[in-house]
Amino acid sequence: MFSEREPLLDDPDIDALDRMLDSVFDAVASGELAPHKAVSGLKEVIAQIDSGNLGGAQDWFKNGLSHMKKID
């Protein structure tokens, strides 16, 4: 069942998320990024969105691949 609330992400945010996902999946496919780092990063992005932290989510959309490369 869906709740009745305003969406947190607007169209530019969705476009930025799409670009981030493309870059992450390309980096994993090329061996540039380890899969476990991608999984950890995607969990963080989801947590930012779930908690309502739009600024944090937008930072991940913009810099997600860089953030994920730093994950141990």
C-alpha cells in the first residue's frame, strides 16, 4: 500500500540518480569499483532518501562513485 505524501525527489533528482547508477554499474562492470563498495554505497543512498535527507541524497547523486571508491 502506498502512502499519500509528496515525493522527496523531483525530476532533476531522478535524472541525477540515473546518472549515478549508470556510472556505478559501469565502474563495477569494468572492474574499477568492487561490487561490495557499490552495495555499501547504494545502501547509504537509500538510507539518505529514507531518512528524508535530500541534501545528503543529492550529494550522493553527484559524487556517489567517488564516495563509493573510498569505502573500505
